[in-house]
Amino acid sequence: MTHQYSLTGLPTQITPVEIQQDKHQPTLAPTRPNPTQPEPIPAALKAARRKYQYNYSHIAPVAMVDRLPKEELPSRAWWSKLIRTMFKILSNAIVGAHNHHHEHEAEQHASRLIRKTLVDILRQRPEVRWRLIWHLLKTAPTTLLNGLRLSFSDAESLLHSLAAHLEHDLLRILHLNLKEHLAHECGQDRPTSIADFNQQFATIPLPECAEYFQEDEFFAYLRVAGPNPVLLQQVRHLSGDILCSHFPVTNQHYQTVMGEDDSLQIAITEGRLYIADYAILAGAINGNYPDQQKYISAPIALFAVPSADAPCRNLQPIAIQCRQSPGPETPILTPPTDQNPDQKQAWDMAKTCVQVADSNYHEAVTHLGRTHLFISPFVIATHRQLLPSHPVSVLLRPHFEGTLSINNGAQSMLMAPEGGVDTVLAATIDCARVLAVKGVQSYSFNQAMLPQQLRQLGLDNAEALPIHPYRDDALLIWQAIETWVTDYVSLYYPTDDSVQTDAALQAWAQELQAEEGGRVPDFGEDGQLRTQAYLIQALTLIIFTASAQHAAVNFPQGDIMVYTPGMPLAGYQPAPNSTAMSSQDRLNQLPSLHQALNQLELTYLLGQIYHTQLGQYEKSWFSDQRVQAPLHRFQANLLDIETAIAERNRHRPYPYRYLQPSNIPQSINI
């Protein structure tokens, strides 16, 4: 007979047949009769440990999976969404490149491109050649007999059917062919005006931010509602008239923007002064792939909230210094006024320097490092140490779907030399990898709990900083997940002792921290799981990061970062070295039209695929009937949050939709 733990912690007998019929029924290992004897390793865990092995060289020295197990390959539903999105990108690129007025002409070009992709696969990949031919014989014999000539709609259907068979080969070769096509059609034309970038949105809708991306208010709003909403920090100290040794902002700078009734000291005392410091980028090496010199700096930007009696209390930009060290060629720039209207171009260039820094920090640190790479060890350790029937495994696995697969694609394609990141980001690919590693290694697990993180940054005070959409919406999601996890954990771990005596759970915690395991910084309570309260917080952070946090930092790519003038991923002219810059200098700072298309393509692909939804688990995933009531409460809470955020967006300067529960996938799968 096999044992299962009941709510009281006493083992109750169930038959092996019952286990097979109820594969997601959570079970805990019973107390061993002889604790001095080693626990025999179940066959299922032995098999999992052979499949899920650590690799520390993909993005060294971060823990990733060595080889992707076939169980981790994307589902057909995911591939369908990916292919559909790629077709949108393909159509947009071809219509824009050829300036077609008739859709069928663009479809002809797209069909030829897809035919070339299939031919390339047949030529380049002999190991899949016969699989592809066999699949075509079964599903599209006429297409094969016609030499792979096919209509646009047939091509889309064919790629959908091939996706599960060819996986990353299809994506990689289609992507390369599209890049080659765009390079031939678009060349390296420099923009003559911002309108040139707008014309690249031929069939993909022009983002809303194209209307107001140059406004100072929107620039400041992105610090609290953009792709990187947890870099801003409250300024808590002031020494004389110097903000800090390497950013000598004066009261005159401040009052130029905020008026003479306010001051730096008053703003600091009231908690209304904030800074965005990109010092981590100071050692970044400027890249030049594919064929142009790129630039990135390490700017510092100062922001303030108007006083409590002001009619509008939106965050305002005060000053920008484009490098870490002040000097004659690194002026402190402030927004233009009636007294200094000639500074507009220099100010706009300074804002672009911040946007370039923010986007590079976002992609390497906030996005890749602190969501994708952060979650990866938890996926591996869960498979290696917890049986599928273990209650923690049952809770977590839906939040791990697709993560190892997308991370494998990231390290082998996106983060590879001459890959997508190397193409569009400002720094070299080696530098981007180092930044990602720094991001995850410096991210203490125990300090990453959202409420604590907001307190540490000084972003938790809604009176001092009333408009912070990420903070306000993220806390709602955090609290809903925390309540759900509390209800769930309480069913299986009613006491601290029940946590401490679960040998599998303790082994999971130890592997996560181990140098030969997950290498997760600062996990556990003195290296162990000692309390129910800590287990709840840990699981809340894992689920929140895999769902809401990734949504908050991933999906702004699809409607903010996709618009190159508003947030270029690289600068193409050095930071402004004076207050007298021309409109041509400003334009020269932006990418070529071809590079802008590369950015549009990459960010739209990453920012437009929504697969699964937070709280919507597979039917009958939780076979333990005790879970149903807490699950329904969780789903009801998410519906209430959806309504609350929609109401908040009616009163915000700009809508913030990334943390609406309907826009949050269960896992990191793109």
C-alpha cells in the first residue's frame, strides 16, 4: 500500500490504482520508520534528474537547463500564436518595404519568402529533411509536387502544421530570411524626420505613444509605468546644494522647473524627490553589430512630484546628466523654458540617452536577468526534487510552462553573437550577457518580495508619489496571489513542523541554493525552510515573478519599445556635450530605418504573444476537492482586480494595462 498525508498529517492508505487515476492529487512522503536510513529515490525522480541537468556555461555562470527535455517543448497552441504573430510582422515588413497598396502583392512576396524558408530547411537540415518531406506528402502533396509554390493562406496553414515538427529551425530560418529580405529592400536609409518611422507601421497599428512620446510628462510617466518600473529611487539625503558628488544638481536647476516656492530640501523632506541612476552601465562597451557604431551612456536623471497642494501631481523630470562624471562636456540639462528655448534639442537628446540606457538595462537586467533567469532554477529543481504529486509541485508547475523552452531559445538565438539582441542593443553581446548575470546574481531572493522591494526603493508612499501605476496594480496582484498561496499551503502544511519535516521540500530548498544546483542568492531561512509563513512568501514571489512581474516588463515591448523614436535600443551619436544641439543632431542619434525595423520586429514578436492566463488552470488540475474553494476565491479576486484597474485607468494620465489579470500569462513563455 502507498501512503498519502491527510490534513492532520497522519498517513491514510490509498491504493496504487487511485494514484494513477488521480495524478495531480497532492501527496507527501510519510515519515520513514528508520530515519537513519537514506530515503530511496523514486524512479520518477531518477528519470527527471537525468533529463533536467544543470548547465553553467550557456550564460555563465547562471544555472540553466543543459538540454531541453522534450516535455518542455512548446504546445501547438503556443506555436500557433507565434506563427500568427510572425505573419503579422512579415506582412507589415513587406507592405512597408514595397509601399504596396494591394494586399495580394504583399502576399505574393510573403509566399516567396516562405517558399525560400522551406527550401533552406531542406538544404541546411538533412536530419529534418525526410521528416519535412513525409509531412508534406501526408498533409500537402500538391504543394510538394508544385515545387513548394503555394498561396499566402496555404503558406500560413502549412507553417502552422510544420511548427511542432521543426520547432526552432523554422523560426530561426524564417527570421534570417526576413532579415535578408529587409536588408535588401530597405538598405540603411537614414530618417529625414520622425514621420519616416511612423510609415514603418504599414499593417501593424501605430502605437498610441507615437502621439505623445516627446512630452516630458510621458517621459517621467515611463519611470512608474514603463518597461522598467522598479529602477526609480527616492532621494533621502542632501548635502548643501549638491545632490551627490557625481551629479551636482543645484536648487537653481530644481526651481527652473518646479518654481521658486519649492526647493530641493523641501522636496527631500517631504519625500517627493526621485532619481534614476544607470551607474551599472558605466563600463558598458559600445557595440557596432551589424554594421554601424552604436552608443550607450550611463545617465542620471532627477524627477520630482509637485507639492501636496498642487492641482496636478504627476512626476516631473528635473534634470539629466548623460554620464556619471560631471564636466564641461557633460552638462546638466533641464527642460527648455521661455528663457532657454534653444536647449530643446539637447534636452530631447538627453531624454533619448536615458531611454537608451533604460531599454538596455530593462532587456538585460530587469527582463532577462530578474524574470527569465531568476525563475529557471526553480523549474529545474522542482522537477529534480519534487514528484509531480507533491503539493508544491502541483501548485508551481502551471507557472513554469514554456519557461525552459523560451530560455533555451534566448541563450541559443536571441543572446547569441549576431543574434537579435546583438543586432539591436547598444552594448556588445558579451556586455549584455554580463549585465544579465549581474542582474540575477545581485537579486537577493529574500529582498525581492514586492512590498519589501518597494519600501527599500522608497516607492511605497502613495502620498509622496501618488501616481505609480505599476506599484498600485502590482500590489493588488501580489496580495491576490499571496491569499491564494496561503489558502493552498495551509491545506498541506498547517504548522511550521509540517514544513520542516517534509524531506523532499527541504531537499528542494537545498538544491536551489547549492553551487552545483540552482545558485539562487539568499534563498531560505538560514539555508532551510523553517516556517509556514516563509514558504508562503517564497511561493508567492515565485508565482508573482513568473506571471505578473514578467508581464509588467515583457509586454511594454509590444506597444512602447516597438516605437523606435520613443525608446531606441541604441544611440547612433554620442550623448550631447553642450546645450546647443541641432535638430539634425537629434535625428542622427536615432537608428537607421533598417535598424528601426529590426527593433520593431523583435519587440513586437516578444510583446504580442499572450499564452495562458493567470488563475486559469487546466481543468481538473487540482484534483483535491479542498482546493476548489480557495481557487474560486482567487479567480473571483482577479476579476475584481480587472474591474478596479479598468476604473483606475479612466483617471490616469495614460492607461496602464500590463497588470490587468486578463493580460497576465500564467508563466514566462515568451
